[in-house]
Amino acid sequence: MDEESFKQTYKELNPNRCIFEKSITNRRCDCQLKRKFVIATRECVACQSEIAMKRCTRVLDAMRNNARFSLKVITVNGPMPHNKELQVQAGGMLALQNLMTSIPDLELKSVVNIHQTMETALEKYGSTEDLPYGELVKGIVKYESRPKRKKKK
């Protein structure tokens, strides 16, 4: 299947594309509202809630905008290059989840449930605009999608 056919089929089968698809397919995050499917051996993720999808989009856009300077990606509008986008998605959600855990100093290595983390954060902070983006950017910058290799002697 060529790339154009894939994109067309993808849009037809997945009108509610999960905005956190990269972090879910990379096994860094999970969500109770995800629906996985495969097109031509490529794993895809849809969101089962249009309301949750809109909320996640607002939060991810805000995380991107707040992290652009720190990630040295200032001129890009919309999604960033793949590794930077994964860093924003997974690093931001990990930081938010770690802020929402009731056990101090417990740092989880993957997001258990994006939807539940967002719900808990909105209960605590009130709206997506009031989330602690400064703390989330620290988590984004600290996040490594792949541990750095140690140099051989």
C-alpha cells in the first residue's frame, strides 16, 4: 500500500484520531478511551469520545506551545518532528500523571490512563488553561524517548 492510499484509508477509518497516538503506539502511554486497529501492518489509534479528544487537543497544543522554546523548536506550527512530538506527548503526560499521584516521590515510567489523568487534573486545577504548564515543560525537557547509549571504551 502506497503512502497516499494509506492516508486516505486512515482518514476514512479513523475520523477521531487520538491526538496522543504516537505515545500510545510507542507504549509510553495508555488510555481507556483508545480503540486500536491496524491498516497495512501499521498500528493506529482512535478516540472513542469526541469531547475527550477536543480536551486532549487543547492540552497537547498548550504543552507544545509552552515547550517550543525549551525544545529549541520555535518556528514549527502544529505537530513537531516525530521525536520532539513524542517527547511532548509522553513527557508532558508523565509529568502531569506524576503531579496527580497521591504518593510523593513516586515517579511512574509510563502513563497508565490519559483520560483518567486529565480528569483528575481538571478536578484539581479547574480548566485546561490553569494546568501547571511550567511543571509539565520540565517533565517534557527531562523525558528521553530512548536512553542514551553509553560510549564503549
